[in-house]
Amino acid sequence: MIGIRESAGINDIIVAVRLAVIFLFLVFAAPRFSIANWVTPENPDGLFIPPNAGTGIYGWSGVVRGAAAVFFAYRVRCGLRHRPGSQAAWPRPADRYPSARS
């Protein structure tokens, strides 16, 4: 068995490798990016965030809508993962199954 220090050292190495791969991807992919690909019929000016086409469609309202969807999906997932562990520590007959109520 390995101890906490060895495990932390291995974890540091894995994190360094992951960061190096992301950095290398950015270095080699950067020359291939073209802002001309952003120009579409819906975005004629080629803006990074296209103009608003209605509530929650493109624009900043679309960014907020997408962020809210990701946030709530993450929240429900974490709630479902957390409840079985808490049930193992403090079992209650009424809550046998995990739910999104958390």
C-alpha cells in the first residue's frame, strides 16, 4: 500500500501531465483558428456572442440560459450522488431512494 504522500505525488504528476496536454493543444491549435468562421446569416458581424434573437436565443440571455441549464443539471447530479452516502450514515425508512429533492 502507498501512503498519503506518495498518492499526493502521483496525483501532482497526473495533474501536470493533463495541464501540459491542454497547453500543447492550445499552442498547436491556435494557428488554425479563423474568426471568419464566426460569420453566419444569424451573426453577420462575426461577433463572439451573436446578437439576441429573442429571449434565451443567442445574445447574453442565451448565455445565461445555457449557464442555468448546466448549473441545475450539475446540482441535480450532485444531489443524487450525495443522498445515498447520507442515507448510509443516517438511514431513514421514508427516504430509501435518492431523489432530486435535495
